[in-house]
Amino acid sequence: MRGAVRIATLRGIPIRLHYSFLLVLPVLAWLFSQAFRNAAEAADVPPERLLGHPLAWGLGLVVALFLSVLVHELAHSFYALRKGGQVSDITLMMIGGVSRITRMPEGPRQEALMALVGPLTSLALGGLFLAAYTLLAGARSFNLQFAVFYLGSLNVFLGFFNLLPAFPMDGGRILRSLLSVRLGRVRATQVAGGVGKAFAVLFGLLGLVSGNFVLVLIAAFVFLGAASESREVLMQSLLARVRVREVMVPRTASVEAEDSLEEVAARLRTERRRALPVREEGRVVGLVTLAAVRQVPAARRSQVRVREVALPVPTLTPESTAWDALRELGQRRLPQLPVVLEDGTLAGTLTQDDVMRGLELRELEDTPRSGPWGLGPRERESPT
Ligand SMILES: [Zn+2]
């Protein structure tokens, strides 16, 4: 995700902090410090017995919020990993976290469970802290009491809030899974997305009336998220019906694994390409990219063989779906993929542009109004 800096890596998952979080941090800390007396009374703690400046408590609370969101997101991610999914990263933003799960456990049931583990973890954690708060009630350690009260409340709030059926929040994902059993995934996403947008409008109005800008931001996040996820699911269902052979370009230029990078550089220039498939004994064994060639100093390129810098590529056949192709291109950040026949020979190549152009050309065959895509031009812009 853009505008985010990596702060840690947990079980291979990069944890990123979005700059928007740094923006909201002082504001939230200040808001809490303003409400400090009331906050203390809510926790049944005499404010004058608390050590430290209210702002310091506010800052502590924001850090606690950050850690609570992280635990919540890790619950989603670890569940996905355990069920054979793939997680590319977790980004902590101003208004919560986003786990980018690139391969989901299949099926509505798994999807619902994956959405549920986040809020359940938050609620369990919140329950533990609140139980500790009750246990501490007679102990007269006001600072600790105050801290666990807010840690508990924060997590309970996080749990319940995320369970609201406002797609793409967790509750909305659970709603979508339940609906998709009857309606199918595309229709279920549209319905859940509609509910999500309605919630977003409600959040927005509430936020404006009460002057709560965090709620307004959440509204915007939910609204945009609902729109973009609906679009993606629609795109996925369309592209799943298109075969690679319909959109690939039958370019069969390639290089041999034994060639030097100097030869590859010349070949990339004459073919005007950013990458070329690599062959060995007639079979495709990988891909060599312009970026990989450029990493080797020009003077050394005559001594380096293609096989040393070639990237492994997934097997893409003419019968694969365009959706699979786009997903592989996106996940591996490759400029193109070779399309390979069953015997391992090269049939052509495919780029993201090829898929988009193929779709547009296909549409020429249909009347624009009632084409099988049923999509306006705007909605086709972002494929991934
Ligand atoms: Zn969640």
C-alpha cells in the first residue's frame, strides 16, 4: 500500500504503518486528554490520584489502540494462513487496519469464519482486561485500574464496531458470506455493498452532526471500500469466464537459458519488450526482465547467463482464466507472463494491458448496451 512504512515483520507478514495514522495520533491523544476527568470518573478512579499528564495518557491510549488493532488484524491473518491462504501485508491506518489477504480460504463458510476471528479476538481481549479491572477494584492501584479499564473498553468497542454489517467491515463480510449461499457471490457482494454504503451515509451524517471527524473518515472509508470491492468481485466474475487464449498475444520471441545478458539486452531492444520468456531445450523455464538485466553492470553482462537471473513463472495455459492471469501478474509484480502449451512450448505472452485490450476488443462484437459485460467504461478501469 502506498504511503506506508514497514515497521516489523511477523511470521513473514510485513506490518506497515500508514502515514494517516501518524496524522491522527496527536489529535486522538488531545481529544482524550480533554475528556480526561470524565474518562477517569467513567473508570471509577479519582482523577487527582492518577500520575502523569492527561496528554501522556492520551498518547498511551492511542498506542494501545494501535496495538489492539494490530492484534485484531493478526487474528484475521493467522487464521487465513492456517487455512492455506496467503497474506501479503498488514497496514495499520488512521481508522483501523487492513490485512491484505491475497489468497483467501475458499468458500463462504471459511470467509465468514475468517471475518469473525478478528472481532472475537478483540472481544476476548477486551473481556480479559475488563475482568482484570474488576479484580483490581479493591487493590487501590488507580493507575493500573485506569489503564486496564481503557484497554478493555477499547477492545470491546473494536470488536462490536467491526461486527456492524457495514461491508467491507468484518460484519459486512459475514453478511456477504451468508447471502452468497443463496444469491451467489456477485449478487451477495452487491447487496452487502449497498448495506455498507447505507451505513457509511449514516456514519457520515452522525459524524457531521456530532462534529466527530473520525466517524466521518470511517464513513468515507466504508463507502469507498464497498464500492471498490463490489467492482472487484464483478470484475472477477467477468474475467473468470474469459480464457487466456482469447486475450493473449501470440508473440513467441524468447531467449535461451544459456544466452548472456548482453544478448538479452540486445534482444529486448529489438523486440521492444520489458521481459522475454526463457527457454531450455524447447521448454519455457522462466522469465527474464529488463529490471533484472539492469541490475547487472553493463561491463559484466557478457559473463552472466540468463539462467542466473531468470524468474520462476507460474504455469499459465491458453485454458487458464484471465482472472488467474491478472492475479498472478499482480501478486508476483511481473510485467508479463508466458503462456505455455501442455508440452511446455511457448504459445504466446500476456500482459495486464493485453487482458484489458482483449476485453475491449471483445466488446466490439456485442452491442454496447446489452453486452455480456454489462459494465460502463468507468467501471472497467481498475482490474486488480
Ligand atoms: Zn477485522
